[in-house]
Amino acid sequence: MAAIGFHDSDLLDLQRRLVILRVGLLLVVALLALRLWHLQIREGPYYRDLSENNRTRSVVLEPARGLIFDRNGVLLANNVPSFALYVTLEDVKDRQGLVAQLSSLLNLDPDLIQKKLSTGKGGKLQPRKVKDRLTLREATLIESHRLDLPGVMIQVESQRNYPGGVVAAHLLGYVGEVSADQLEKADFADLHQGSIVGQYGVEKWFDRQVRGRAGQKSVEVDALGHEKRAVVSDKPEAGDDLYLTIDAHLQKIAEDLLGEESGAIVALDPTTGDVLAMASRPGFDPNMLSKELSNKQWVEIVQNERRPLNNRATQGQYPPGSTFKVVMAAAALESNTVTPSTMVRCNGGYQFGNRLFRDWKPGGHGSVDMNEALIHSCDVYFYTVGQRMGIDTIAEYAKQFGLGQETGVELPSERVGIVPSTAWKQKARNQPWYPGETISAAIGQGYVTVTPLQMASVIGTVANDGVAVRPRLVQSVMNRATGERAEFPPTIRGKVAVKPATIALIKEALADVVTKGTATRAKSSLVTIGGKTGTAQTTALRTGPEKDIPKKFRDHAWFVAFAPVEAPRIAVAVLAEHMGHGGSAAAPLAKDVIEAYVKAYPQVLRGIPASGRTKSPAPAADTRPRRDD
Amino acid sequence: MIDRVIDSRGLDSFDLRFMGLIAVILSVGVLSIYSVTHSQDTAFPFYLKQLVWILLGTIAFLVMYLSDYHKIARLAYPTYAVILIMLAIVLIMGKSSRGAQRWIPIGPFAFQPSEFAKLVLVLVLANYYSRVTRVGWMHRVVLPGLIVLPGLLLILKQPDLGSGLSFLAVYAAMLLMVGVRSKALGIILLLSVMLFPFVWEMVWASLHDYQRQRVMAFVDPDYDPGGKGYHALQSRIAIGSGELSGKGLYGGTQSQLKFLPEGHTDFVFAVYAEEWGFVGVLVLLALFIALIWVSLEIAARAKDTLGALLAAGIVAMLCFCVVVNIGMTAGMFPIVGIPLPLVSYGGSATIMTMASLGLLLNVKRRRLTLFY
């Protein structure tokens, strides 16, 4: 301390006081050590007992998924309580014995139980879900055997339920346990093994909103691993509720109209893009798919030749047949290939090179202009204008109407169909375009394919005077906790570059199709309807009368329509697989859908929009009074 | 300008001992963090993140060690102003955790200004007392109190009771060193600061549940939501069940379960005590005493008032955090959010503590210059 002389007295005083700090520190640390000695040595065995016999398990509390309603507040998806069985390996003394017991009590495959017990994150202390949706009987059985089943825990969870069963199945989708692949993705980062997520339909598309947030509780368990006391440290948050644009009543009617046949019916509000109904048949019961299926059941569904899981409205790709003539008419007039009064002579066939393209009507329609060609669906007229326009002009207009691209509806895995062009063929087939192929494309055959939703959107765009609105399925999302409702406004996708006069001409012709053309069976006494029939050939092999052809080679029937003609409020596309002619098989279905709609919303006849949700949503109210037919 | 000359002899055995102690305590921390979080499947686990903090802390240590502490002290007031602004920002837009707002999000990380505020306060007070004549109550107690007040209020408003108490402890320690003339008064002051938590616990125990909840709801609303002492009990069980020799690394059934929240942060001592037992606890306490002892040595041999005050303030802050953290995990104090220095996981706290220790060694380094 040779340097002390340099310090002033303050510093000396200060440094002397440090002694107090040292004494104080030693005193306090001694107190701490004493306390720790008391805890660890004197009371150590007591706390060790507590830690061993009075242990705590942390259990995930699954959130309730958001509810799904239709546009009128009719409940489409809710949750019902169900029992789930968890096993905590730490508390299991005899694993083989437990598996054997559970397998006999629950009638489960022992290998499956073993698999469930050995997968999942976390150590032996993390409870693993072995089975959900236990019946009350099974749950009671387990509870009555609980003394023989250490480590087994029955937990009440909420389980997805679709009160309507098969109704709107493709649209709603179904839920299931998050898969191992999904867990790798960022979207599912906050989930864990056993979490339930949407796997199809809006359940999947809006999963983030509907899912909710899981909570956690600490469960104190006794030596057998049975719950003694629980402390909820983090309450789960229910997911948001979805209000769809569909009308459950109309949806049901559309599905019943298809009945046992395969096909799709899409109904849109052309002014807002609201999907009023989207039926696809054959269907499935989402209640069944949301359960854990056995391998055998799953294979049965996936390998079913009629492909019930396929949403034909958005994923079925079909040649549009003569419904494509709506697009052709707009393209021909706008590209100045023809004028409304240009006449084409139809003799029942069109000679191109050494090949004769036939008209559907043997003998032909005689001399026809655009209006007549649409009314009677004259093929030769469109062969001729198609040939004059060329495939790339056709493609340009088809794309403007939204073909060959996603409509943007909120459903996963939407297909886009094909709008052929010279560039497309070079790219997809590595072949040049042959002029003869233009002739097939001109009547919606050949390479052209579309989905029923796309066709509903095309006819809706025509009905809406060329303004294309994106089809939408969800009107609003409501936060359950705050009651705040986020509206999804309609979005305009674009305007097709078509003159008003052209649209007016097409609409007039389509109205005549129903009054005096190929779709007289769609004529309604309630409302004016405009539409276009289509018959999509599935095979070139056409010999003999229709009824002699095996069903799977028969043509698909199309009808696209809108109503009321004066101020359209509904656009419909009907596709009935292998049902023959559009005029006879599809047009009546479209008429029924349109009539059901105007009966439910009579104001649309007076040009007043069908308001969305007219009253506040009444949960579980399936019994909305209706003027029914 | 003799004190501008720095020691060019490099590290001596004292420095190595000092840094060795820091390294050993840091390792205990990383090991415990690893033990409690290793089963979590994350791309960037906590122990690796803590290693990153330690790396940044080492840089902070070196910066504080290599610059002249007189220069650092001259920046005290502007830095304090910046910290006050940041504390205000936290209140307005900070990231909330369990009802309290303590963090400012910076990219994927969160920055906790109240941690750094403690060190800045030491600098401010040391700077103040080393310049101001120690005459009269006004200059010795009231004015420095007014300096402390805005920071203290902003921290309590978050609310962060733990950091607020540390703030008070630094002020009290400074008062003890220079603020009060009478040694007896100083002793009373020190003892009351050090024993306050113990007394608090006794008063606490005499209160009814609803009274406690009312008090806690006032000072720290959401610390133990719905737990009703559950958190504190689980921490006691973890420590107690470690008994003499502990359950071994990864063997802590209490802490391996997720029931003990904050097992890697504020309650890391419980994890350590469960796995290493009373023996391990004594070793860790001895390590902390050694580190503090060495630090006090620096304070005692400082060449000027500023150095001595800086060293004393840092030591007081360190002592307070160690004692209160261990005391609260052992169920002696109510639970307030104070991390265990150098052991608990946390970027702001680790960097701040290492910066403080760098400053300490800086003070020691300069006392030798007088022999030249």
C-alpha cells in the first residue's frame, strides 16, 4: 500500500467502509447457505418425496376450433366434447401389460398402441395421445379400471363435428392430426404431435384463423400418474368463427339434384363473387374422415374409382363443349372476325383438308348469324369463325375470361384447366399447333379443359357486363374473444375488354337459348333465365345411339346460366358426368337451383341484392323458416 | 497526468484468477441451461444462444477493460439520458411478457434496457460523488436521489420490481460509501438494504392470502398467474429434492418437466440445486464469494475516489442480484424478476454483467500505474 499517501481522506474513509460490505456479504451468504441446508439436508427427504410422488405433468389444452356458419348463420361445423386417452410412460410400470389391457378394453391393434407410445417429442414425462373420440362406454370402462392402469389419463377435448354430415363436405373439408411433414413447416411451428388441423377445404385454407391457440395446464399426479389437482397456467384460445357465403339450403338442394350421379353444381352471385352453392358428387362424410381412419378404410376411400374426395367443382377438369361458344362469340366479335350480321352457311359439316368436322345436327342449320348460332349451338358457325381467328386469338380471350388460371377461390389445390395456344403446345407437348386442332377447340373440345367453377365465373362475368369478380367463400371472420368481425370485401379481378354492345348481344342470345333454343327445359315460370348448353365428348368413339354406349364413355352434360336476365343475381354452372346432352341432363338442374334461389330471396326479382346474413347468427339453428318447394 | 499512463505489463495472476472465476461461473450457467432445455427441439437452442451472449459479453468486457474508466465515467450523464428514453420507449411500445413490459424487440431478439440502467446508474453516481464536494445533506443525499428517481419510476412502472430494487440497492450502497458521514448510520443503511428481503418475507408470511395478492397485484401483476404460490413451491421442491449430492445432470425430474417455468432464466438456480445438491450449491456460493472478494480487493486498492466508487457500486449490484435471486428461488423472498448474474439465460443481463466486470478490472489495471 505504498500509494496511500496520494489518496485523500475521503478515499481512505471510503475504503475503510468496504469492510462493512464484506461483513454484510458474509452474513447474508451464511443466511442463504443456512436456508439451503435446511431445504436440502433437513427437509431434503420430504421434498424428494414430494418430487417423486406428488409430481406434476404438463398437459396441453387443445383449443376449440372456430365455428363455421353459412351466410344466414346456419351452423355448418362446430365442436362436441369427446374423450381422449393419454398415457404417460414415466408412470407405466409394465408397458407390455398396459398395451395388452388397452388393446382388449378399446379393441385396438396392439401395434398401433405401441407406435403411438413410441412417437412424439419430449421425454417419458410427456403424455402421449393414444386414442381420441372414445365412446362414453369406453371412457367409463377405462375409468373403472384406473387402478390397474397406472399412467393412463382420460382427458375431455373438443372434437370437430359437422351437423350436416355430407352437406358441403368438399367445401368445408375435414380435420385431422397434424402430420409429421406439416410439423416441419413454419405455419405449424406452434403445434405439436396430436394437434388437430384442417386437412381439406376451408378448414385447411383458413386453418390459421380457425385453429385457435393451445393452452397448458399443470397436473399434479399421484404415484399412479392419476390426476389429483390441476392448475391451468395458460388458457387455450378458441379459433375464429367463419361466416361463409354459401346458403346451406341451396347447397343441399344442389347436392340432392345431382343425387347419385357424378358431377358438380356451382352457383355464384356474379356481382359479389359470393359462392352461393358448390356441390360435388359423389361426396363423403367429413365426420368420418376427421376421425382416425384405419389403413384399410383410408385405402378404400382413396382408391374408390369414383373419387369421392375430389372436389369436382374446383378440381375436375372437363372439356367445356359448347358452353365455350360464349367465349368464342365474344372473341369473334371483339377481334372483328365477324359482325353480328355475318352469315355462315351450315350444311351439317365443315370440310377441312381431307377431314369432315360434323355439326351436332345432321343436315345442318342452314344460313345462321351469330345470334342464331348461339341459340341453336351451331357447330359449323364456330368452326368457321374459329378457323378465321386462329387459336392464339381464342386463347387470348379465354384467358381474359379467367380460363386456364386459378379463380382464386379460397380452397386448396384448385386446378386451372388448359387454354391451348401455339406456345402452350410447343411447351407442353413439344409439337407445333395443327390448324385442324383449332376447329376442335372452337367448340370447346380437343385440348380445352375447364373446371365447373371457372365456367360459373365465365358466365357470371358475362352476366355482370364483363366485370370479373373473384369467387369468394368467406364473408367474414369473427374473433370469438373480442367479437370483432373482419369483413372480406368482394374483389374485382378485372374487366374483360369487350364492348357493352357485344355483351348485350350475347346476353340476349343466351336468353333466347332458354326460350327457344337448345335449353328450353331450363325455362322457368318464376324468373327469366339465360344460358348455354354444352355436351362434352369424352371419347372420339361414337357409334350407335346414346343408350348403347357404356356409361363411362358417354358425354358430359353442361349448362351455364344466369338469372334474372335483366339484372343477374345468380350464375350457375352444372356439370353432370356421362349424362349425355346438356339441354336434357344439365339445364333442368340449373333451373331448379335458380328457382330455389329466387324463392328464398324473392327480392332479387325486383333487382335488390340478396343480402348476406339477414339476422344475427343463431348457433345450432338449423331450422330457419323458409318458403320451401 | 500520471493516471493517464496505463499498465503495460499485461495480465498478472490476479487478473487471471478474476477471469478464471468468471469463466467457471459462466460454464455452470451454460451447463444448467443446456440441461433444462436440451429436450426442446429448436433450431437454435438456448444454450447456443447463451454462448452467443457470452461472446458478445466478452467483447463488452474487453471494451470496458481497455478504455480508460475516467473517459467512460465522463459519458455517464448522456448515457443515462439515453437509457431513460429507452425505458420510456419500453413503456410505450415494448414487448410484453406476463403483463410486464420490459423488452424492446430488435429483430429476433429483445433488448432489456432496465438491465443496462443498473450499470449506468453506478457510473452516474460514481461520477457525481467523485466530483461534488461532500458537504451538506442536499449534495450528499437529496440531489443524487433526484438523479435516481426518474429511472426508478420508469422501471417500477413497467413493472419490474426486481430491477427497481437493484436500482435502490445501488443508490443505498453509494450512500453508504460516501453519502452519509456517520459510520453507524451507514451500517444501519446497509443492513436494512441487505436484510430488507428477509424482513419482507417475515412480514409477508404474516399477511393473509388476499392481502398478499393485493400487494403483489400492485407491484407485479402477472408474475404468478393463478399459481397462488405454486411457482414458489415447485422451486422449493426442486431445490429440496436435490438433497446432499443432487440427482445428477439431466436427472432433475422437477426441472426436466416443464412445470417449473423460467427454469433456464430466473429459476436456473433451482435447476442447478436439484441436479447438484447441497454440495454443488456450496461450490457455487463459494465461487460467487470468491469473485466478490476479489472485486472488493479492487475497490479497496483503487487509486482515486472515482475508481473506488465504481468498483464498490458494481460489487454492491452484483451482491444484491446474487443474494436476491438465490433467496427467491429458495423461498426466502417473494418472487421478483431478478436473474442470477452470469448463470441465468439472458442477453441483456449477461452482456451487462460482463461489461461491469470489465470495468472493474479496468479500475484495478490503473492503480498500478502509480508505481511507475
